[in-house]
Amino acid sequence: MWPAHWPRIAVDTAEATVAAVDAARTADAAAFGDALDVLADVPHEQVVAVHSGIVRELLETRYADGLATDDVRALLEACVRAAHWSVDASPHALAAVLTGALGVAEPDPSDAAVLAPRAVTAAAVLVVVELSGGRDVREPLVRALGEIARAETVEMP
């Protein structure tokens, strides 16, 4: 299913992300929690990079003509409503995921408790679910991981 050349960490991230998305789509809190547990075993910065890549691609696809403030507000509201079943995500974490993916805000270090890695990961998955509209997320996931791999292999001048 995944490219054979991927390292184990990329496969684990991909499989757990797909499992989390599938669980979120059915509001299966136990399966969602299990997938978040697997993602917690991957370095958080790597999970954030992958999920940010997916969110950015889905935003670009859904809002090809541009993203207005009202679009962001409506998307955040939809994510908050859809996340009612999850104890792992907060509205603050959902907002941080969206603003981070858009590159408009850096997390405030004083928000560390609210933006705990698990909350950010849960929020990112819920944003992916909302943006994907039920479509398979494997293709944007493969592209996000491919872009990370390319960036890691490019030599700095």
C-alpha cells in the first residue's frame, strides 16, 4: 500500500494517520485514541510536518480561488461542531492547526497545556477529516511524506 522505500517511521505515521481519519469519520473514540497513541510514538515535529502538508494541500484544493476570513471562520466552526465527540481536541488546538498550516501564526509557548502534542495531533486529524469531505486521504498523505523526504535530501549550499 505504501511505497516500499519508506522507512518504518513513515509507514507508521501513514498507517496511524489513516486509522485516525477513519476513526474520526465514524466518531469511534476508542479507535481514534488508539491511533493517536501510535502517532504519539513518532517524533511530534514529524507528525506535525506530515499533517501540515496534508492540511495545506487540502486547503489549496478546497479553496482554489483563495481563502477568505469567512472561509476560515466557517471551517473552524465546522471542525469544532464535528469534534464534539472527541476529548482529545479543543477549539484552541483546532484554531492553532489552521493558523499554523496557513503560516499566519506561531504557537504561543504559554499555551503549552492547551496545545499539548496529543491535542494538536487530534485537531490536525479532525481538520483533515473536515477538509477531505470523505475523500481518501492517502494521496495527499503520500505527497506530504514525499515532500518531506525531498526536503530532507536537498543539500544546503
